[in-house]
Amino acid sequence: MSIVKLHHVMLRVQDPERSRRFYEDVLGLRFIEIPVGEETTGIWRGNPEEGTLLATQAGDTLVVLAPPLEGTPAGDRFDEYRIGVDHLAFGVEDRATIEALVEGLEAAGVETAGIETDPALNKAFVTFRDPDNVQWELYEG
């Protein structure tokens, strides 16, 4: 088997519209809406008959936002101390992109430690959390 790329990442979020506003307003990402029917939405909290997935491009990879599954507690938040995904890390063109992002995050009241340098890769990066507590890292180059 030869994997040629990461096709998509799906994030379960408590409130897709809140998350969309964060990603669009703070990070500048743009989403498309993918309508889905009961076959997909039947397992969502509340079992709606129809709904929408939100997707954005991260290079060749789609990042998809989806509502919680039935049985997800109302106040549930991401926790990297459980088995599964720890964080998401994406590459950006250059340090200037990271600098601009840090300014935008600070203006939006999103906590960061500022620009850091990965000691193993010697690359600049910034770390922050989305509204559902998922940690994101954006790396230079």
C-alpha cells in the first residue's frame, strides 16, 4: 500500500456555526457547505432529517466540521488526554504568515504563547485552541 496524501480530517464540534465563525473570522479559512440527508444525519444529536457538513481546504486535505453524534454530552470538549487525536498541525508558507496569524489571534482574544521554535525541526510555529478546545499548530514551511 502506498498512501499519497491525507484526504480529510473530520472534527466533531458542539456548534458548527460557532466553529465556522472562528475559523473564518479569526483564521481566514473559507468553508463550503455539503448538504447531507438522513443517512448521515440520523446519527447526529437530535437525529435531524437533513443537515450540512462544513469543509475547508488545507492544501490537499479537507478539514470537515460535523455536529456531535447522538449521545455526546452537551458540554463535551476535546481532551488530548484521551486516546485518539492529540492535535492538528498544518504548514504555512513562511514566518510572515505566522506573524500575521498571531496578530489576528491576539485581536480575537485567542490565547497563544506567541511564535515559538520547534527545537527538533528548527521551525517557527504557533499553537492555539479552537472553540471546542482542539489544539492547532501552524508551522513555517
